[in-house]
Amino acid sequence: MRAHISTAGRAHRAEGTRAIHRALPEEVPVALVFNGTTQAVMMATPADLTDFAHGFALTEGIVTDPAQIEEFEIVEHGRGIEARFWLRADRAEALSTRRRNMAGPVGCGLCGIDSLEQALRTVPPVTSDLQLPPKDVAQATECLRTHQQLHDLTHATHAAGFVLPGTGVTLAREDVGRHNALDKLIGALVRQGIDPASGAAVMTSRLSVELVQKCALANMSVLIAVSAPTGAAVRLADTVGITLAAFARGGGFDLYSHPHRISDEATHVA
């Protein structure tokens, strides 16, 4: 299934109208199925879905280690896609937690959960000792732009990138949903044997609470974004030990929690 389509339309401007063709991102329902039980149906861009599914399984706490996944397959249907997992027996209990029963729109990563307690779930504190020099943070969103091929075509997708100290963005994933993009990134890292704790995440979106939750579960201790954090995101980041760097653009950025990780003397220790 293609990640984008070309669609005809008409452009209306002050000087008149004209026929156009534009590339638009696709979004399809993707069911995350674990041992025969659907845990979520999310609207997502149909690219890098294996990364998305594995990242979702980790950042939702359904698995804590990829070794707990015994089998996996992607199955396309006429109206959507299933990402099917078969887990080890010791993870069966996770299937009954944080159950999602409805589709989540692309603007929200918490839709369909059962209770307020699940929305504000407890996540573990990060243990990574990652440090970054300020220039890596200041350049992160600009560097991420060079990895956004789908956005260049459609101007309608978010991206999440992986920043290595002294190197810049080494890996990125895109999706119509910001939380989906982060899941794809985390899934790609784990599937390639890269420790998420060894780098920072950079986002093209605002920093909302579910992004902080996902980073905490992946043990990513620095989260950078081009836009603002929410108040809930700052409070949770402060509690779990994540450094939030927001408004990272134009060579500058703001720090809202745990600023000690960003210094001119920073060295990388993961």
C-alpha cells in the first residue's frame, strides 16, 4: 500500500483558477493484534508499519523486550491492515491492560483507552545518562528536515528523528500522526539493534504527554521539538527525568526540565 497518492483538484487564487495535481499522504486503519486480540486500531500512514507495530508494542508496555515477540506478520485487507503479533506466554497478561477499543484519530495518541488512570499512567523514570552539547539540540530540527521526503511531497506529515551526540539525525520516520512517527522511530531503532537510550528524539510537532510517556518507556532521556510542550508534558518529564527542549529552531531552543543534560562540556554516556 502506497504512503501517498496523487489527486486532482482546482486551485483558486486571486488571479483565477487552474487545474492541479497534488501528492497527499495516505492514512489507513491499522489494527494492532496480539495473540488474536485487537489492542488498538490506529489511523496511520502505510509505510514502515513493521517499525510502527514494534514501537507501539514497546511504548504501550505490551512487551518490554523484542525477544518476547515469537512471531509477527503484516496482513493487508481491503479496508485496512492488521499487524499481528504472537507473544510469549509470560506476556499474556499484558493483553488485558490498557485495552483500546476504538480508532485513534491522528491528532491524539490516547483515544480509545478505558479510563482516566490509563491516560495518566505511571511510567518508569529514565536511566540513560545521555548528554548533548547545545549545538546538537539547536540544529536537530533543521537536520530532521533533510530526512522528510514524504513531507516534501505532501506538506502534511510529522517526523521523528534520532539524534546521536556529535553526529546529528541518523534515522527518521514519518507519519500523519506525531505519536505514530515516534513509535515508528523507536521500533526501527530496536529492530536495528540500536539502543534508544544512546540518543535523543526530535519531533516536528508540539510535545504532548503521550510523547513523553513513550520516550520514558523507551528510556530516551532527551526529547526535542520545533514547537511548544504542554503543561502536562513538562510535569511528567520533570517527574521521570526527561529533558524537554522546545522551540528548537533558528539556532536556539528553550529548556523546560532537567537542563543538566545540555551543556558545552557534554559527553556521551548512555
